[in-house]
Amino acid sequence: MQHALNIVQGIFVLVLATLTCAEQIHEGQERPSLEEVEKYLQSIGYSSLIASSDGKSILRTLEEDEESSYEQDQWFYIQNGIMALLCVIVAALAAGLTMGLVSQELLDLRIKEVAGTTKEKKQARAVIPLIQDHHRLLVTLLLLNAASNEALPLFLDQIVPGYVAIILSVTLVLFFGEIIPSAIFSGPNKLAIASKLAPLVRIIMWVLCPLAWPLGKMLDICLHEERDSGFMQKYDRGEISALVRLQYEERIAIKMKEKLARKNAGVESTLQDNSIRHGSNSVRYVKHIDTVNMVEGALEMQSKQVIDIMVPMRDMYCIPMDLVLDEENILGIYRSGYSRVPVHDPCSKDHIYGIFQTRQIMVMNPKESRDLSTLPLVQPFCVQPQMNVLSLVNLLQEGTVANKGGHLALVCLDPNVADLALAKGNQIPENAGVIGLVTLENCIEALIKEDIYDECDRGEKLARARAKWAADRWKVFVQKKKEQRTTVSVVVDDALAARQNETNELTSLLSPSFDERVYDPSHYQFQEYLV
């Protein structure tokens, strides 16, 4: 009851004080202070209403309550502003991490982990565990982003009007919560940023685990084909070869641009560019076309067949079984330049007995005229034309064991028949179908995609160089002729056009001109009058 009475007294005093202030302000005076209001109330007989039951001035109490209310309102605005700013930061972090982590390819991270620098390996190891649980990571980041975006208008609505809160929330989320963080987190340093924030992401995933884990598992079950497809099989052999070639071509294009820029800029730019280029780690990149050819050749070894690289029967250098190794024949074998020569039946080149190793003639006396049949022959491997080159390389690497093998193999349509005949010491029958031979040198040439020449291939190399020179000269000659024909045709066309114009002008001068035509309805014809 006493408290209610104090409230009534306070209201009454406040009304009187307000009227007093209004009267003085209306008269042009300044607003009175609290002490002047109390003295005025005492002078008009309301001193008993000024003091409350606890002896404290009611006006003083009301003033303190007003100040306390103002401080509470100010702290209320600060709290809501901080929460709105926190929502924007969380939304930006969630959107940026979604772009920076979810866009990471697991295959690229595995490559960085194996072949990257020490720093890249460390960064990849920190990010890979998060990327492996792809759906749970995605759900966690989306939940965090959605929660922050939905909470932002609620806090803004407490400090600004509703329409202003909507405009501010949309603007802040669009620019500071989506565009800017997505551009930063998906830039060239996205792996470094993602690796530094990986511990924070783990904490968020643990906090939101009750919601994110069931949704992630459901996505794993529904979209199981994503794992079954095999992320390591992203590129096939042809695509890997194309990737290496594209990197080489891009590097060549960059070097050409740098060369052109140095040529236009002068000597100072040249020295500066050279210092920059020599300081960079250029060893990691493909700089030579031979590297590209070797990578392509190595990837093609599994798909390329023996028939693609073999020496056909018509180009094989063979010697007959009844050959006498005198001085002339030994010199002919030596000049051939081969370390292994097939030995065939004197009557048929298709019936091969084995392979003669030419190093045996080093210890022979030409004057003895020894028969070739008295020397041991090596039993070669017999392979099918459809065998891939990679399997052939593995076979030829075994070497010679028990006078069988070596770095040369015969290509047969039926290798089993050929192997059985050679094992019995007989010649290869015709039904085995010998169509050529292949050596380890042919495999290496297929690997590097270039021909290998030794000291005995000087003539062949010179002949090929001459043929290439002649072909290049012929191309230049044909191109010049085409240009000359184009030039002559243009000149002839211009001359004919000029001649035609002159003829038209002369005709127009000699022929009469008609400037008036009158239609005669009675004769239904035109009457022309000469000028």
C-alpha cells in the first residue's frame, strides 16, 4: 500500500514538475534544473510530496530510473549489433569453407600428397580426412550457413525497422557472406586457407554431429555411385597424355609471350625477367618435347601391339644355314651392323632355325671357312602379333636362359607351334606363320617415339635427313607456287575488270541514248524518240 502511494505521489510530483518546466519554457526562460524544481514545489506547499518514505527525493529516484533505462537500451542495441555482426562472420566463414573445401578434388589432393612440396604435402594431409567424409562436411557447412543467415534478420529487427532489417540482411549476406568469402576461399591459396581452418571445421562437425551425421549417411546411401565409380580413375591414358602435352604447349606459349615482351621492352626487362625465371622452381614443369613424347609413349605401351613396331619379313636380314663363314661372308655379316641375325633354311626364308649371335665371329679364323651349321644358335622367343608392347618388354627383359631368349623375338601367327619346333631342334614349320621379328630396340623406339641410330645406321640416318630436307623444300616450293598463282589470278581479274569497264564506257559513248518514251494506246507499243 505504501509502495502504491509512493508511485501516486511520484506521478503527481512529476506532473507538477512538468507543468512548471513548461510554464518557464513558454515564458522564454531556460529549462530549470532539478534543484530549482524542488524549491519551487516547496514554495507552493508541496514539500511533503517531494520526499519519499525512505527519505530520498522522488524526483531524484525518477531521474536515476531514467538513466538506468537509457543504459539498458544502449546495451540492448550493442548486444544485438554484435550478434548481427557475428551472424555475418559465421555466414561468410560457412560459405567460404563450402567453396574452398567441397570444391577440392580428392585426386588432386592425393597427387599433392605424393608429388607436391613439403608444404603442399602437409596441407593436403590436413584436408584429406575432411574431404573423404564429403556429404557430412557438406551438410555441416550448409546447416551452419543457413542458421546464420536466418538468425541475422532477427537481431537486426531489434535495432532497426523491419524493412531496413530485410534490406541490410540481404545486402550483408550477399556481399560479405557469399561473394567476397567465396572469391577468397576459391582463389589460388584455397588449399592453404582450408588447411589452416581444418581444426575449426572439425570442431564444427563435432558440434553439429547430431544433425549432420544422419543426413550425411542418408546421402551416402542414396548417392553411393559416387564412391563406387573410383575417384582415382578420373583420367585415362589418353587424357593423361593430353594433359602433359597441354602443359607443355601452355609453357611454350608463355615463353613466346615473355620473349616478345622482352623484345619490346628492351635490355632492362630482359635482365629482370631472366633473374625472375632463374629464381623460380622451373624443374617441376615440362620444358622439353622429349618429355612429352616419352610420357605419351609410355602410356601407349599397353595399347600398342607388336605388329605396330615389328620388322616385317621382307625387311629382315637373314643368313642361310649352309653359309660358309669365310672372310667375305664374315665381312658381310659385320657390315650389316646387327648383333643377332636369324638363320633360315637355304630353300625358304620362312623356315628359321634360330638366332646367330654375331659376336661369335670375333674368335673365328676366316681362313678356316667354318660352316654356320656347326655353331650353336639361340632359340628366340615367339610371340603373337596382338601382344602389347608392355608385355613384350617384360618378356625380353628376362634375357637368355638355357640358350633360349635374348633381346629378339620372332612374330608368329601360331607361337606354340614355333616354340615346339625350336625346342626339338627343328626349323619353324610354315604353318607357324612367321611374319617378322621384333627387338628390344624397337620397344625403346616406341617408348621415346623416335628412331635410334648407331654407328652402323649412318647411311640410313643420312638418307632420312636428305628425304626430310627434300620434303621441306618441296613444301616451301608448293607454298610459293600457290601464292604466285593467287597473285597472278588477282592481277588477271583486276585487268579483266578494268578492260570490261573500258568496254562499257566506250559502248555507252557510241550508242544513242533514250531519255523519253511515249506510250501510244492505239498501237499498244512504245515510240522512242532520239535525242
